[in-house]
Amino acid sequence: MVALVALVAVVLLVAACSGAPAPVAPAELADSVGIDAVYGHLAELQDIADEHDGNRADGSPGFQSSVDYVANTLREQGFDVETPEFQRLSGAVGGDPALTVSGRTHRVTQASLLVTTPPGGLRAITLRPPRFAGCSDADYGAMTVKGAITVVDDTGCSIVDKQNVALAQGAVGMLVVSEASPAQPTGAPAGLFPPSYYRQLTLPVGIIATEADAALRRTTAPVRLELDNEPVMTTSRNVIAQTKTGDPSNVVMVGAHLDSVRSGPGINDNGSGVAAVLETATQLGARPQISNAVRFAFWGAEEIGLEGSRNYLRSLDEGQLADIALYLNVDVIGSPNAGYFTDDGDESAQTAPRPVPPGSAGIERTLAAQLNTAGVRPADIPLGRTTDYAPFMVAGIPIGGVTTGSSQRKTEVQQRLWGGQAGVAFDPNYHTPRDTLDNIDRDALAVMASTVAFAVGVYAQQIGGVNGVPARDQRDHRTP
């Protein structure tokens, strides 16, 4: 043991004398991410919003200025920065989708604005499988629907699965009987409209109500389906930077969404997460002495539907996906009525558990332990589908993260735990014009930002151990 200590001392002395940087220590990285610098990034984002109609929404000049600020700050620290563009659906123009049956017009909702019918509409007979769900070839039995528009209900599987089966059966279009629509999907069975379903549809697909279905049942004649809304696409951007050191086959990713809603400047949601990730990158630097590469991501179009993170993952090939060891998400960490939450990687807070990639529980433990060290007792927040870790979960990548809460109301138990006001939202200014620099809790922001940096430092040095994630050859990552 004495010999080992002596050897370590010699190694450190040689490193010091040679001028080589010391290995990154998680606690030191956490301490270096100070509140004044983090708050300074927030002040810059507030100024950007003030100069651009009070918001930094995706597709707006304020968002573009936010991209420029983050990218330039990273470049000043020696990072090579990419700002990859992607296209997202932002609306529709023209058109009046309709289904004409026996001379009578019925309302139909176009399931994907990316898929229209030919000019003048699609004219064909309608057929329905013996098993109305249409989720498998067996549902169709011996029936042939080649050249027909197939009619199915909204049960059993997603609209994408229904379409894929109909397409394999030779259908030229599909109608789904449902009182819900893509614009109002809350009345639909769970899973009918999966994330980005509209990008996976290739057949003309319409959603009809039971009234139109009753009309279809009364005729064997061809009908006319016209889906003529045209898509409006918006170009957005992500900001990506990676350390020039560390193993690129074991990438530790940390990210935050850069866009605000249109109704406000988005300083807590999510300038706070951006500021924490950006200052962590600043303090870590582009060439730290680390074992695993660290990749910093600032997402566009999160408020639109996680388009930035999802498009990014879909741009990676199989090997590039497998290189990602884990993903840390930082979203809303300066709430004025703050809670101290870790994303529920061990599913202990889930009322309906969902598959969570192996290693996520260990990430939660790492974050929770650091929050306890900082003097606050953390709690789990159930996992959802509306923040940027969701596509990573679908891809099978271990996830974790922190938040101080948004529109959820603080309970009396949480008040006793963390202070603040029970019965009031963690962030009463969430998605409003009041989400400004003046309404940030500096103490909460300081604790959460340093916790993020600590976790980055831990996994930058080691991804194994009791709180580790699967090794490179044990990962089963897939395109979300």
C-alpha cells in the first residue's frame, strides 16, 4: 500500500512538472460551475428574447440568435461545433380534405400532411378486414384488398402498424374509424398516434367518424378520398460539440433544449438547462484529461414535439448510436418554488412502469447522491414522453436528468422537504411571458447546475461500476 501511494505521488509530480492537465475530478468540476457564470448565460438569453419579440421560439430570429450565442461560446473554448439542420412540420396550407360517399361529402382528417392524394382525389372501393383492427395479415384472412381503400378501427395497434399491414396487402389508401383526430388525439386509444407517426406514413390515410363509416357500410360503389392539405416545413437546427479527448466509442451525452415557447422568453424553460450545460462545457474544456468523450447537445424544436433530439438520433448510423453510453437531460432547473427531482431511472415512482434502458437506475443514484451531498433531499419524478430523454429511451440508451419542476403543484410533504409554497406550481410562470430572469431561483439553479457537472465528471472518467451503464459490446441501441 505504501508503495502504491508513493507511485501515485510520483505520477502526479511528473504530470505537474510536465505541465500536463490533471485528470478531471467530478467534485472539482462541480465546484467550478459557479452560479454567477450560469446566471450570466441566462442574462444573455434574456437579452436575446428582449431583442426578438419576447421569445426564442424555434424558427424565430430569437432562436437563431440563441444558436449563435451557444455555438460561439463553445468555439471560444476550443470546441469544434456543428449546427446540423433538420426539417420539421410546422403547419399546412390550402386543401379541404373530404370523403365523398354516394354523392355526399363527409369530414375526414388527413393523418399525415406529408402524404396527399393525387389531384382530384383517390377513387376506389372500400373494404374492411374481418377483424376490424387490421393489425396483422391474419386480420385480413383470405380477403384481398389490392387496389382498394381499407377501412379499420382505432384499436389494437398504432396507425403506423395498421398502414404497414394494409400496404403489404396491396391497399392504395386507408381510413381509420375514430372520433379522435391527429389534431385532437386525446380521445384516441393510447398508442394510436405514436411520436412522429406522420413521418412513417406513406399511404394516404384519413381519420373518419362513425357517421362516415355508417355511410361506407351502405355502399359497395367506389368512393372518393381527397387529402389535399400541403405541408409547411420549417428548418431548425441543433448545436452539437464534443471533447477532443476521451474514448469516442463511449460517449457521455448531456443536453438541454434551446427553444422557448412563443408565449415567453423561456428563461427557466429551458434557458436554465442550457446555461448549466453550456457552463459545464466551458469549465470542462475541449481537451480535458478524461477517459470517455463528452458530447454537449442543445436541441431545437423540443417545444414542437422533441423534433430536434429525435431527428438527431435518426441521423446516426448503427455504430454511432452504439457509441452513446448514456444521455443526461437538463430541463427546467431554476423554478421559483423549486423541488429537487431526479428522473425516475429505477421506476420507483411509476404508476404504470415502462421499459427503461439498463443503466438508468445507476444514473439516478449518481445524481441523487450528489444532491444529498449538496444538502437537499431529492425525489423521483415519473418519466414521461414530453422531454428530450424520451427519444433516447426509445433508442435503448440509458437516461437520467434533473429538474426543479414546472406546472405540477407542490404538495405539503414537498413543502416540508424543500420549503416554498404548497398548492402552488413549482414554476407558476411556466410557458408564460413571466418566465424571465427575475423569476429564477438562484439557489436551486446553483445546486442543480453543479449536480449536472458532477455527473458529467463521473461518467467522463468511468461508465462501469455499481452505478454504471452497459459496456460498448453489450449495448442494444436502435433508431427511435
